[in-house]
Amino acid sequence: MATVIAIILSAVLTNNFITKQTLGICPFLGVSKKTSSAVGMGVAVTIVMTLATAVTYPIYEYVMVPLNFAFLEIIVFIFIIASLVQMLEMIIRKVSPALYNAMGVYLPLITTNCAVLGVCELVIGDMSDLIGGAAMNFGWAVLYAFFAGLGFTLIMIIMSGMREKLNNIKVAKYLNGFPISMVTASFICMAFMVFTYIA
Amino acid sequence: MNKYKKITLDGIFFNNPTFILVLGTCPTLGLISSALSALEMGLAVIVILTLSNVIISALRNLIPNEVRIPCYIVVIATLVTLIRMVLDKFLPDVYEALGGFLALIVVNCIILGRAEAFANKHTVAESAVDGLSNGVGFTMALTAMGIICEFLGKGSLFGFEIMPFSIGMLSTPAGAFIVFGLSICAFTAIIDKFQRGARVKANRLARENLMGVNAAGEQTVEEVKA
């Protein structure tokens, strides 16, 4: 139970993907202009991160390591992620056109999102500072991926709220656009640095 | 030769992948807390970007248009795997310093972006120059920001201690965000000023040419009258 709480706190607050590990910055800066699109992107990323970890972790652990081709992890992972995203897009379009309209445009972008490949690489690496001496298993990997996605969504929503307010303010010419969003993001990071002390 | 000069200048300054196009932000923000790791990341990207541009450009007539993105990803992922194995074997320090970001070069938008925007419609030599200059632009941007962040955040440069005091916040992601944002602002302002200067000069030349032509024209008219 302690491990579960440690994983949740670490994934959402202390080792948040955006504010601590700086992964998934492209959608964070690109799709955070409106809260509705930020929520859509966050949910899509969470789903893909969880599914990608659920598929890549067993393949790596039970197929690639015993058969001695673990060095091909990058090629295998990126193909699994790309086909997963493609499949998810087809399924959503068939099952729920309304959801597809809301979320479909973000799905192709997710293939090249660092956060997805990043979480797949993280859970097969060294996680001993998080789960102690215990061995990593499938359940914890998927749990970590899911809550890391939730942490990503949380930051996306905070950022989009701040940017909606920013729209009403006149910003200097060269600061407009990316620079001012990055300075805004910096303040979110500073706020989240507080959580490092609870670990 | 002029063509290669334009490609080089575009890659390093006018279309700088980090400051103007704002691509490949994740490794940038993750690694600029240390100038050395930023430089190492830049060098790894130069190698991969140049090789991937050359290979994709050489194969551009063989790759079917419909499945070109998966083909590019195979090429890039293979190169990244190779670089990773080479670094792991010969430079384990660099491998440790870059950590997870080495594998994430695969999803770095700069590399796929250059393949899609340049390498698939230009010759091998042009693509090589383009890859090299974009890589140099990326490396220069990362190293410059790395120097700022490390000097202010840790009081050191490339690992050598210079100042006894420092602002620790600047070596965390929060500081990286601020330095990156303000650097983009400064770089676009400088490039804009430079390009406006070039535009003014071009306009003046054009006007002089036009006046010269007019003067010559009037002259000929007068000659004809005479």
C-alpha cells in the first residue's frame, strides 16, 4: 500500500512529467490555449500512455529480455506506440463519432509525444528510488503510467487557465506567444517545486 | 555555392530549430541545467540529423509517399539505437549524463521535421548541409542557454567552479523555462532587427536601380529626340 501511495504522489506531484522531468512539452505549449482542448489532449495522452505501457512492458519483460534482443527497445516501442495510436483512432471513430470529433484531432500528434515513449522507457529502467527494494511488476508499471498521465492533464489544465487569462492582457511584441507561455510555465514549475519536500 | 550558404544561414539563424521554430523543446529544457550535457546532446543530434537527412534523401525515390513517415521513423530509430550502443560502450559518462533523453531523440521533432520538410525533396549533398547546419543551430542554442543556466544556477562553467554563490532556482526546470523563454524573445528581436536592416538595404538598392534605369531611359529618350 505504501508503494502505491508513493507511486501516485511521485507521478502526479513530485516527479510530474512536465514540471520535473520536462517531457511532453510540445503539446503542453501547443494545445494549451483553451481549457477544453487542453482537457481533450490530457485525456488522450493519459489513455495512450496507460495502454502503451500495458503493451510494451510485458513485451519487453517477457519476450525481448529472454530472447536477448532488448537492445532493439526503441524501434519496437515506437512501432507499438504508432500502431496503438492508429488503432485507437479507428476504434474511436467507429464506436463514438462524438468522442472522435472532440479528441480525434489530438490523437495523431501523440505518436511523437515524448511523454509516451518516455514513460515506456522509464518503467523498464531503474525505479528503485520509488518502489524500494521490491521488484518492478506489471501492475505498478501501469499504475505509474496512468497517474503520470493524470499529472500531465493537471498541469495542462492549470496552464490553459492561465493562458486564457493572458489573452486579455497586452504583451510586449517579442514576448508574445512562446516566450510569455514559457515564463508562465516557469511559475507553475516553481509552485510544484514545493511538493518535493513531502517526499 | 550561394545555395549552400543560404541553407547554412537558414539552419543556424533565420530558421533556427530551437529559437525560431521552437522544436525539440523537451531535451532542451531537460538538459540546459548543465552546459556540458547540453553540448553533448547537441553533438549527438548533429550526428543523427546529418546521417538521417543523408539516408532519407538518398532513399527519397524508393520510399512510397503513403508510408513515408513510418519509413523515416525506422531510419531515425535505427540511428538512435546505434548511437546509444556506441556511447554506452565508449563514452559511458556521456551515456549517463544524457540519460533518458538519448532514447527520446527518436521523437525529437527537429529530425522528423527536417526529413519531412527538406530531405525528401532535395539532393544528398544539400540535405547533408541542411542537417549539419540545423544541428549546429540546435547545439549553439543549447550550449548558450546551458552556459547561462549553469553559470547563474550552479556558479560553474562546464563543471569548473567560478562563482562561490549561485541562484539555485535557475538550475531546476523552472529556471530552464524562464531562460528558454527570454532567450527566444531576445533571439527573435535580434533576427528581426537584422532582417529589417537587410530589407531596408534591399529596398534602397532596388530604388537606386529603378532610378538608374529611369535616368538611363530619360537619357535615351533625350538622345532619340536629339
